[in-house]
Amino acid sequence: MRSDNDNITAITDFGTEVMSQAGDIALRYFRTELEVINKAKKRKYDPVTLADREVETFLRTRIHETWPDHGIVGEEYGEEEARQGDRAWLIDPIDGTRGFVSGTPMWGLLLGLTEGGRPLAGFMRQPYLGETYVGSPLGGKLLTAGGSVPLATSRTEDLKDAILCCTHPTMFRSEKDRAVFWEVEAATRFSRLGTDCYGYGLLARGFVDLIVEGDLERYDILPLVPIVEAAGGVVTDWEGNPPLSGGNVVAAANPKLHAAALEVIRRAL
């Protein structure tokens, strides 16, 4: 019988390999002329491209081949129930499609494994920069052509010293939620927008300290939770609970900064 560590190692080896291969697919389309389809339902604009669909198809195929009993939840092709057990893979083939079609490097591929609905391992690949972020019970690391670097969040504990990231204030579903975001932003040192999933990588590397976002899906956030947590950070919803269903999220470099951000959110609400 394989030990738990052997099992996690097999998972992280698999995730690292397939994310590198999937990233190569995405790169074939990056900064090229490609059709962008608006699939909006909840929002006025929700783009999808052939790159999104090819990446997800590839990842689903590899998961079926390697872990046939696992479930799959993907942004483009929906949910497949697990045949056995309670493990499921979450796929966001290109998180930050707006950034992708705009030619910026602020996007990435997300893959996560949940067990009983809770995040177990997560992977974020930014192929243009050649970076893969990995988080699991075995720890967090950044993989590049130069090797492996351990992930570690910053020691910033005061909001007034914190650098805040958010994909964009328009991601919040209500005026009230947007007002809450601006309350937190006003308490920080400064903020940067347009980061999508890559902001969580910057958080795990210690370059930014806080992320406040809204209206996320499971596949938007759960693959990133093991990465941030393995680096020493905290990720919850705005009520301080695990963001198992997505929604409004706050991610912080450490528990003290996280508590300070939650206090501002609670007062603003």
C-alpha cells in the first residue's frame, strides 16, 4: 500500500507534468489573432477562446487516463462525478482570459484536487513566464527552468503596510460589496489591479500581502488555496470560512494580517 506521502508525490508529479504540457497549448494561441466568444450569463462580458477549450480538453483526457475514478469540475465543460471515492479535479483552463486576449502575462492555468470538497493540492502555471506554482501537504514551491524555490509569504502584519491585489472592482456583484473592497483598499499602503490568478502566486512569493476578490467560482480559488496555505498564508471567504463554494474571498500573507482585513470587512458590512 502506498503511503500518504507517496500518493501526494504522485499527484504533484502528475499535476506538474500536465500543467507544463497544457501551458504549451495555451502559448500557441497567446498574442495571436484568435476568435473570442462572449459566453456571458452572469456578467456583461465573459470571454472564452479556443485556447481555453483545448487546454481543458487536454487536462480532462489526462485525468481520465491517470485517475479514472476521480471526478472533474471544469469551467468550460462542466462536472463529472467521481466513480469511486470523493476526490475531484478542478480545472480553470485559462484564468484571466481578458488578460490573455489583451496580450498581458497576468493569466494562468489552474488545476486543483479536492478531497471531500476540500482542497488537497493545487497548481498554477504561467507558461509565458515559465513558472509553475505547486501547493500540497508536502509544501509549496515555485518551479522554473532554473530549478525549485520554496514559497513563503511576507511578514507584513499591519494593513497600513500591505500591498493589496484584486482582479478588478467590477468583479463584485453589488455596490455594497464594491464599497467593502474600497474600505479595505483605503486601509492599505497601495493596490494593484488586473492580477487574476497570478496575484496569488505573487502573494505566495511574498511580493504582495493581501488579495480581496468577489464572485469567484470553485475552480477560480480552490486550486490556489493549497499554494497560498503551503507558503504560510490564509484564504477564507468574507466570513472567515473556507471558500469551498467560491464567492467573496480574502487571502492574506499571515493570520494577523488576515484578521485585520476581516475586521475591516465586517465593519463595512
